[in-house]
Amino acid sequence: MIITKEDILKIAEPFEQMYGDMSNEILILMAEFIGQDIDEPIDVWQEKKIKQIQILLKMVRNIQKGYPYLRLINHALNETVDESLKEVEPALKKGAEAGMLSVASDVASSLSLNDLKKIKKQEFAKTFANMNSEMVNGVNQSFNKAITNVVVKYNQKTGRMYEILDDAVRKTLEGQARQEAVTETIRQMIEENIPAFVDKAGRKWSAEAYANMYSRTNVHNMAIETVNKRNEDYGNDLIQVDKHAGARPLCAPYQGKIFSTSGRSGTVEDAFGKKHRFKPLSSTSYGEPAGLFGINCGHNPSPFIPKVSNLVAKPLTKEEKKENDRIYQESQQQRAIEREIRKAKTEEIALKKAGIDDEKAKQKVKDKQAKMRSFIKETGRTRRYDREQVIQLKEEKK
Ligand SMILES: [Zn+2]
């Protein structure tokens, strides 16, 4: 009946995809810069790279400009409204036909929903703009660090070479040292990824991970607001909270109960004439990050229409809940392996762009693909080759 965690994940997915693509594109570009001029004496190389930083940052900003933020935001917000009202809207309409609610104009012309969309659109756009400038800072730091790393690693590897051998042999060894220094540095750079957000605890979030967390949280939040606002469009302020097993302590006491979104308390009759007490939604943990409808909360409201609705009698059975969890867990697992594949491919491409043909990187891609094959075989899920591409959004456009 209500929007599920799986629905939310699906709606939020393109944002994670976009930032994953963007990060990979930037990492590959950085690797290309590192690989250029590497045959020059190391101090000459270092000087050239430091001079190139501003060009690199400009190219990074251009890469960022190439992504369809507004199209994705509009699409996600519209989907959230459609998905969360799929069964709510007919129920409200029925309530209006039964004379228990006032008649509302259609969804597309709802002023409150259009306002909500406008606000959310601005919030998403602002968050992405902040992420982008944080990423530019991140690239700056990470590229400077990479330059230093290549020099340090090269010097370590060649430190005692002057003592030895004839020129030709030494040149070969220096060439090898260069390749190793560049390979190790690029690997480390990809491993560390590009941060797009630093939280209060000082933890750096990769663009991909932050886009995932932010968009899931906000799609869920949007879904809740959509139901509450649409309910109010029909002149109703009563909602009930769904029930599920394993609810968090700040949610558990409110499951299956009726609340008023306009701050009233009182009693209301259900379809059988049975009376139920309700309290203001603001009297719950609503609004706290770990509270009802907060971050990672799996609960959703649905309208409670006087004399039409009934209380959700029972939560999902243990088996149903287990099945839901299994599906969700498996989709998360598949996403994780897809990320591993993309990372391995990014490494392979990045090294190639830096002029290095690395067998280990190729093998890593094959290993991760084999891991996916056995996961798919084990679970019977559908493999998503599109999500295993390094740059997915742009591939789709071709
Ligand atoms: Zn909850």
C-alpha cells in the first residue's frame, strides 16, 4: 500500500549513478594527467604537474557541468509523488465521495504539492552544488598528494641505484620505478576516491556514497510530506503509522496509532463506529533525526479517514518481514558488487590512460565479474550490466 524501501532505493538510484560516473570520469582524467610527461626527469615532471593543477580543476568543473541534475531531480520528485499517492489518492477520493472529506483539485494542480516540489528541488540543487565545489577542493588536494606520492615513491625506489651498474641498465630500472610509482599512486587515489562531503565527525564521504544517503533520505522525506500534504488538501489532518517487526525504539511506540498533522488531539471513529484516540504528530519523536519518519526509518504515514478507514490490525508477519528484508539485503549486495566492478574497471582504464598496461588490474575486473556471476546464480536475481559500466549515464545516451 505504502511506498517501500525498495521503491525509494529505485527512485534515488540515478543520483548515486550520476555521482559514481562523475567521480570515475574525474579519477580517469587525473590519472591521464599523472601519466603525461612521466618520462621526463622527475623534478621536471613535478614542476609541470603543479603548473597543470588549474587546468585540471577547470576540466573537472566542465565535467560536472555535463551532468543532467535538473532532469534527474524533476524525474525523481515526480516519481516520488506518483509512487506515494498510488493508493493514497484513490482512498482519499473515496473518502470525499463518502462525504467524509472535502473535494480536492487534481494532483497536478495541488498548490501544496507544487510548493513542496519547488522547495525540494531547490534543496537537491543546492546540495549538489555544494557537493560539486567540495569535489573540486577534493581533486585539488588529491592531485597534489598524488604528485608528492609519485616523487617520494620514485625516489625510494631509485635511491641506491646511482651506486650501480652501467647507464643502460640503470635507465631500465628507473623506467620500472616510474611505472611502479605511478601505478601505486593511481591505485591509492582511486581507493581514496573524491570526497564530496565532510560530516560533523570529520568523516569524508565519497560523492557516490553521499549522493546515495542524501537522496534516499530526502526521497523518503518527500514521500511522507506528499502524503501528509495531499491528506490536508482533502481537509483531513489524521494519519496512521504503519507497523513492522523490528521497529526502532523511537518509532515502536507510535506504530499503528493515529496522529494529527495539524496538532489536534481527540477521538475519531473508524469504519465500524469504533472510537480511537489520537494525539498531535508533534508529540511523537517526529522531527528528531533518529525519530519517527527520520533518517533510515522505514515507517510511512497513510491517511486515516473518519468512518471510512480501519486501523492496520497487524504488522507484517515474521515471514513476510523476513522475505522483505531478504529482497532488500540482496539488492544491496548486488549494488555493492556492481560498485566493486566499476571500481576495478576504473582502475584498469585509469592506468591505461596513464600509459600503463597492468595485468593485475585486468585480473581484478575478471575476479569481480566472476563474483557477480556466482551471486546471480545463487540468488536467481537479474544481472544489471548497465550498472556495471564505469560511466553509465553517458553510455545510455549513445
Ligand atoms: Zn520508523
